[in-house]
Amino acid sequence: MDDIVVAFANLFGWVMMIIFIILVYIAAEWMVATYAWVWIIPLAILYFIFKKRKANSNLD
């Protein structure tokens, strides 16, 4: 009887872990799909500003 309980507990643990991983993956995909432009645009602006600053400092 104990072996069955242990086996069921292990199976339940694996199932919960898999469900958790799937939920995290879905959440990450959803965040990337909806918020990609929110963090890509500022990063691009910062990148161009940094590039311009570097170019200007090289000229000096």
C-alpha cells in the first residue's frame, strides 16, 4: 500500500512540475508577444544613443 502511495505522490509531483513548466512557458510567450515592443523600443533608443555617444567620443 505504501509503495502505491509513494508512486502516486511521485507521479503527482511530476505532473505538477510539467504543468508548472507549461504555464511558465505560456506566460513567457504571452509576455513576449504583448510586451516585446515595450522593452525593445527603449532598448533600441538607448542602443542608438550609446552608439552616437561612442561615435562622438571617437571623433574627439
